[in-house]
Amino acid sequence: TIGTIQELDGDISQIEKLLHATKKSIEVIPHIQLIIAGDGAQRKKLTWMAQKMNIDNLVWFVGSHKNPQKWLSNFDLYIPTSPKPTLDNLKTLILASFSGLSVIAPSGLSFSEFVIDKETGLLIDIEKSEDLTDAIIDLQQDNAKRLSFGKNGQKHILDNFQFDKTIQDLCTILKE
């Protein structure tokens, strides 16, 4: 089960890429599921896209994400899909890593502070749906790697993101 948590307003291009990657992954992972936690004006468009792609039976739009921990516990893999990370997105990413989930995150969007490529997750060019598809298939097929990334991610968060230090680091990142 792949999951993402994001408001469905504004730019949803990365969720669209995730839908395409999910469709392509079916050939290798026929029982793949995608949970999209979030609500907004673009939900109807995304639902329509999933139907047109014939994956609506594999994609779950679950609405509100006010309690991200509730949804994270249902994911095997977390993919942040916000085109421009907000504090809420970063908080959810930290929660996902702390929960022991492997993460596939877009490279170049400040996620590298939280995701160490090929150690705690994968940093990819999410604009290329082929790269996203390959990353999903790789981590879904290699359970040991996915679990190792999750365990390493949890340790990374515990070692590096104590509350006071995290607030200072986040302020620095946001000023960049």
C-alpha cells in the first residue's frame, strides 16, 4: 500500500504522476493500492483521472488528513506529493520516517534534510513517472530493503531531529 497525504487544492501534478506510476506498476504488482488522504477542489478531477485510467478500484481517496498518524499506520510506503513543501508536509514526512516507513521523495525540494538517498528512502525526479514507477516497484518487491530504509529513517529522525534543533533547522530551510 502506497500512501500520500496532501491537500487536493492547487497544483496536483505530482499526484497525477503518482496515479500514472501506480497504473504502470500494476504489471508487476497487480494488487497495489494507493491511498490519497486529503480533500479539496481537485479531488473530483483526480477521481475522474483514476476512473479514466481504470485504476479507480486500486485508488482510495479518504478525505481529511487531520490525523496523519492514523493513515501512516496503513501505508507500506510514503510518497510526499506536494510540489512545494510546507511545514505540514515536512511534519508528515518526519512522522512517516519516525513510524518506520520507507519514503520516496522528490529530489531538490528540501526533502534531502530528512531522507538520505538509498539509506532511509529514495530521492528521485518525481516529474519522470518512469523513475517513480521503478522506485515503487523496487521497494515493493524488495521487502528487506523497504524495511531497512524504514528502520534507518526512524533512527535518522530520532538522532537528528530533537524538538529544539528541528525548529531551528526548519526555520533555516524555510528561509532558503
